Amino acid sequence: MLGEDRFRYDPNHYLISTVGLPTVSQIDVASPEEPYLGLRLVLDPAVVTSTMVESGLVPRPNDGSVKAIAVSALDADLLNACLRLVRLLESPEQYRALGPLVIREIVYRLLTGEQGHRMRHLATIGGHAHRMVRAVKKLQEDFAKPLRIEDVAREIGMSVSGFHAHFKAVTAMSPLQFQKQLRLQEARRLMIAESLDAAEAGFQVGYDDASHFSREYKRHFGDPPIRDIHNLRELTLTSEAA
């Protein structure tokens, strides 16, 4: 889940994310008999770029404003390459020699697949895509501080209106909405993992008004902080008992 957008993927699909986004994920089906297993591959922009050059794949002018996350159907060639990469983990010596080659094949399959335009974000060293990556990184680092759109836009060399438009095209939300999701997700983590109360968690992520924090939290997660954390802990205890 990213803002109001929902992305569902399963063994027949793959997901690509080119920018660190404040997503919320949920595993629908998993059990000790049939556990949830996933593969996450971090793609090196340098490998993506060199694969593009060697394959003669040229970035398109409009690639810079493509949304940074999407799900696509998994084809047989891409699945085959991913399985070979995982099987190489059982043989470290073979992995060192063959792993990089299989990863390049995976990159090539992705570049020539349905999400090739999104993959080209990873190879963009200039233009709007690169600026959006910088903007996202800055918001992630300073999410608890007051957000001044003018300062961020100036730092990445864009007008305020241009920054707003391209940021929303890539992340599916405005910079302020992006910051809000970062704050609320971190507050939720603090209450669950570090047992902070709602007021303290809200204060640590940048909310000066506890009632404002509680309203924003309920609007985003569906329940006020205390009830939401209680429900999450009950779910955890139920899962452990099962």
C-alpha cells in the first residue's frame, strides 16, 4: 500500500521500486506448513547502466516522471533467471563466478520487459528522476523536521511547482503527504518496538500537538494509536500461539 494505491503481487508477479517509499505491506497467506518466501534483489544502478549500454537500450525522454513502484506479471525467462540465482546460494564458489552474470541477465530481462521504463530510473544520472531520488532521501533523513518545500526545490535545482508535479508523478503523493506517512509509520514502529506512548512517539516524529497526531494516525491507520497498537499486539500473540 502506498498512499491510496494498492499493489498486490504473488508467485506469478514481481514488484519494482526505484525510490525508497513509505509503503505498508501485509502478507495474506502463510503458515508453518507453507511459509511465505520472498526474494528481494537490490539492483546496482551501475550494472543497470552498463547493461543498457551493452544492449543498446536508450532512455526515453519521458522516463523521468514515471511512478516509482508497480507490479507486473512474471514471465518464464525472468522466473528461470531468478531461480538459478537462488540455487547458486547453495554453492558459494559458483555464486562468486556465476552470480554477477545471472544478475545481469535478470537486469536485462527487466529492462526489456513491461517495466523497462521504470528500470531506466535506476540508470538516470541526471534529470528529474535523479532529482526525485535526492528529494526523497532528504525527506527521509529530515522527516521529523518542519518541511520547507522552497528549500528542497532550491537544493535540487527545480521550481516549487515543477518539484511538486514531478514528485507526485514519481511517488503518487505530495511532499507533505510523503512526510506525513514517514512520520506516522515511524511513530507506529516506536510504539510497537520501543513501547513509547502515543504522545511521546508523536513528539519524536515531529508532532507538537498530541491530539493532532492522534487524528492523523486514525485517519491513516483506521484506529487511534492505543487501539491500533493493542490490535497489532493481539495479532502477534495469536500468530505465535498458532
